[in-house]
Amino acid sequence: MNWFYYLSPWILQTLIWVPTRLFFLFFGHLEIRGLENLRDLKKGVVFATNHASELDAIVVPASLPFLSRLMPMFYTSRERSFYKNCGWRQIFYGGLFFKLWGAHPVRIGLMNYELSLQAHMEIVNHGNTVLIFPEGSTTKDGNLKKGKGGVTYLAYKTGAPTVPIYIRGLFKLNIKEWFFRRRRIKITFGKPIAPAELFPKGKPVILDSTHDDFLDASQIVMAKIATLS
């Protein structure tokens, strides 16, 4: 990946950190818990969070300390064609702006984790942080959905720890609630999950037409996310 796409997210996310942090603190009464769980993390981390709102991708980096060693944040996103019915937002979604911000598409429908997450594996292997939404899309009813296998494949192939995150207060947030400060947003960072907790040592990992150990392991991640709720 071009070096520019590593630099631009750091610049943009650093510039916007102060206003977004203040924005969430004032309008959303932002409460941040579990930062102590991140203290001993080295570079090259996978963050896995529930997905209730488009604002999830903004509140996570805004909840980290300014100029955190875990920044900038890189993201998984859908391919640009997925956003064609998003109205005016499709101007920004899925294209150059997303890449400049640090979001790279997961190639859906390939039935191949390696090809789908190629860019994200490279990002983690270069010592950066990737935020992934294991559910694959935003929740429709506010409840956690079954996780997909990409999050644990990424952890397995890179050896990176996975940090479970739960965000409360953003589901079906509307403008009136936001500007009258009626919501309380809370984000909780859980303890990192080592790949060995997901894939026991000495046991072969199975991925074939009959079984997918990565899909099974992702349910462990989802269970950890659920405990933070």
C-alpha cells in the first residue's frame, strides 16, 4: 500500500481529535472505561466493536488519548458500490475520502479471507491498528448479531491481540436527542484477547466446506463484547 495512505489518516485523525472529543463529551456526555486495558499493548492491534451507528468509527479514536501510540485508526469498510443508495453521503463513502481517512474495503463474496482482508493484514503487520466490526453491518434492533470470521482470521494471520469494545448510546440516535443532550454515550474497552485464546496451541485450524474455525472463534470475540454491555 502506498505510504501516503498510512500518513493521511494520522494527519486527518490528529486534526479532528480535539473537536470530536469535545463534541462527544458535550452532546453525548461521553464516558470512557477500560483504557487501562490498553496500556501494555504494543503496535499492531485489532479492535473489535459492536456496530449500532455510523458514528462508531468516529467515537472509538476520539476515546483514545491524544496522539495515542495506537493511532491512527484504520478501518474495514464495504466496497464503494455498497454505498450507492446512501444519498449525498455516497460522495464520501467508499472512495478516495475513505482511504484518506484510513478505511479500506473488505472484498465481499470472494469466500476467501486472505484475499478479502489483504490490505488489512498488511496494515496490522506494519504495526498499525485496525478497527473491525465483526457483525459486518449495523444492527437493526440494537442487539448483537453473530460475528463473522474475518476478525479472528486477521488476528490469527498477524498474531495481533484483539481488543473487544462495546459502545452504548448511539443506536437510532436522532438530531433532536443529540442537540438536546438526551443521550449518554459510553464506550468500554475490554481486556485484549490473545490469538492463543481463540485458537488453542497444537490444535489444527480447520477451514473447509464443512467447518470454519474462524467463524467459531469469532463467537468468542462477540461473547467478550457482550460482557462489556
